[in-house]
Amino acid sequence: MDDRLYFRQLLSGRDFAVTDQLAAQMVNFSYLIGDRERGETLLVDPAYGVGELLDIAAGDGMTVVGALVTHHHPDHVGGSMMGYRIEGLAELLTRQAMPVHAHRQEAALVAKVTGLEAGDVVAHDSGDRVAVGGVEVELLHTPGHTPGSQCFLVDGMLVAGDTLFLEGCGRTDLPGSDPGAMYDSLQRLASLPDATVVYPGHRYSVPSTATLAAVKEINMVFKPPTKAAWLSVFGR
């Protein structure tokens, strides 16, 4: 799989959308996950410089054939945020027709936020797998930041969206957030093998990635011994 798997982590404001001040401020990661032999890839959380992301894939000899969505917030899928219009899924599908894969609880929200048609978004349940060539990506439902947040697991790598950062986790004080669900989701991720490599949705730390063992050692969200203790600190 190491030879066949194509995987790239791309930082907004540095690797693409370099002239976009909001992209640089938000430090979002987008990801490319694909099959080198087939020359096909999925694009995770396309926002800001959509054309540039397609060009990066093309420069590697890859064609984007689908999009994976961690959650519906505009800095991950495009739409309006803080008075800004962010490029995203709508522009992506204008350039190239492809399925958009979201969790069932969030498929309608993704369509609404981005202006897509409902039929453009494929609704998934936790444990579903999306294949690109011979590479399979497992979808893990991790509610808390939003009801339909999901992470993607492929070949010992976890694309964690805004569920888990290397330091901290996604906000739970936004509409639709649920601190109790976030605790449960973090515990679910903590049960993955320690060698799992975590790839977050934002660069909120100096390193861009780390093993799950290292994240559990340094990240304060894993320190409270019980759910009640966690909620007393992070559930406000």
C-alpha cells in the first residue's frame, strides 16, 4: 500500500491560496488521498484555492474524482463566513463533476452551506468505506464539533478534521456542537492504535502531524480521567 497510496497534506496560505489573507489566518489543511497506479485521488475539505488544489493534484499526475467532507463549516467546504465568500465545493463541481461524501447527519447542511444540489452529496454512515482505485478510506463518525463531523482512516493515518488537533480539539460552543458527544468521539479515537498518525484540520501547533501516542501524551483533552471531569473543564 505504501507504494500505491498517494497522500498529501496541504496548508492554506502556504501551499495554496497564498495571497488570501483569510486562508493564511485560518490555517486550514486540505488533503489528497489517492491511488498512484490509477492516477485518481479524493480531495478532503476543498476550500479557498480550489483551482490550485486541482492543479497540485494534476502536477502529480493525479485526477480528482471525489471529495470527502469532515464537516459543513465554510472554511472546510466553502460558502459565506464572517462576511467573506470562500471558494469550495460549488467551484470544485463547476470545474469537474464528482461525488461529495459527507456524513448522513450533515449531508443536507453541506448542500445548503455550499449551494449544491442535494443529489450532489452522498450520505454515509460511520464505518462506510469510500474507494479510490485500490485504496479504501474508512469513514468514522465523530460528532461533537458538529453533529455530522467525521474523520477518515487510511493505511494507519487519521485525517481528523476539527475533531482532534495535535493540541486541543474542535470548539464545542457553536450551534450544533455537543461537549458530551465530543468526549465520546475523542475516546473513540484514543482507542485506535498508538502508531496511528494524526493529520488535523488546522495547523494550531508547530508540528503538522504526530502519532496518536504523542498526541495523547501532550494534548490536554485526554487528561481528565472521567467524562464528568472532562465536561467540567471543556464543556463550558
